[in-house]
Amino acid sequence: MWSEAARQRSLHGGVLQRGMLGGGGKRAGGTQSCSTKPEGVGGWGSESWWQEHAIHVIIGANIGVFVMWQSLKLRRFMAKNFALSTTGVLVDWKFHTVLTSVFSHYDWVHLGTNIVTLLLFGTETLAVLGARRFVALYMVGGLFSSCCQVAWPIISGSARYSPNQLGLGASGAINAVVAFSVLTFPGRMLLFYWVLPVSAAGLGVLFLGKDIAGLMLGDPSLGNPAHVGGALFGGALWMRWGRPRPFI
């Protein structure tokens, strides 16, 4: 799902969880009439607001960048500033692309696949971690996956991986979320391509194995270094944070 040359079209199933907070208050006269918000609950930027809308904000950012890609006038600007390459980062010093490429999608299939996967696996992960840790998992996972993509042509030494090849997409960040979800709920049953029942652990092994195989075989059409890096980062945070209790 990373490269413009090919797109991964795998959709996953998941369980949605959501919680609500509320409170009550009294008038000066002593009769109950209106509700008051508990501390930290309510307005934009509050913890409860991010708990409710963190995934929406991430999806909105991805859609916004996708819309920018559709403008012919912005196409050159987008290629320079929202696509990642080894040469661009290490030679041209476009360090910002390590982050901007994580929100960048050129076509709607790539974008749609990543949005559906994030909704299915991210909602329950957000409920488990809370907004702050969830955003950290997504953002830092995306940054780490970008660094893996930049470093792999140098590490592998393979001529198949060009340092000038452009890559983009949220797949590395989303793989971090998926890996954390799979490790937290390994026995949860999913429908592979909406048909074949498979455990979350089995599905995780299947897709990680596919990405590792692509990495070893030198398939540059997909961002396998970013995919594997994101999954490994999600697994590392799961080990660091342990299996947390649900936040809500």
C-alpha cells in the first residue's frame, strides 16, 4: 500500500468499542435541572474529545492530503513534499517527508483500504490505549516505518531498490496499529476477505510473512520495508506497554 507502482487490497475485520462519559449538576436553588461537564470532558482539545475523534482527525488529514494530490497545479509540489525517497531525505535533506508521506495517498483505492483498516483495528486499539498513546502509536509508528523505507536500499544493497523511488501512504503507521491490536486480541476471529474465518494471530502471521517475503525477494513495487517496520514497532510498543486494560 506504500508505493505508487502497486497497491495492497487487503481488508480486515474488527470489533468496535466506544464509551461515554456524563455528569449532572444542580441549580443554586437546590433542584436538579441542568447537567455540568466533569473536569476534562467536553470541548475541543480535551482528553474526551480526542478519545472520541482521534481516528476522525487522522482520517481527515489523510483525505485532505489526497484532495491536494488531485490538483494538477499542486502535483509537482506534492511529489517534492509529500512523497518519500532515500535520496530525497539523505541527499536533498527533505526530512519533513518522513512525516508528510505518512498522510499521503495518490489514489482512492489506496486511501480507502487504509481508512477501512484503520477503522476496523484502530477503534478498539484507541479504546484500549486512550487517545494519547494511540496517537503516539500511529505517529511514531509512521515515522519509524518511513525511516525503514529510507534505510532499506542502503541496508539491502540490492539494485532492485532504487534510492530515487518515491513512496507514500499510511500503511506503515496502520500496520503498527494492526500489530498492537492483533497482539492484544490474538484469539479474536476475523473474516479474511469477508469469507474465510481466521484468528487475528493467524492473520497477523500471514500478512507479516507476505511482507517479509517481499522484502527478501526484492519486490520494490510495494513498501515492504515500511510495512514490516510499522508492524515491528507496534509489536515493540505492545511489549513495552504490556497488555493494557481497556481505557474505557
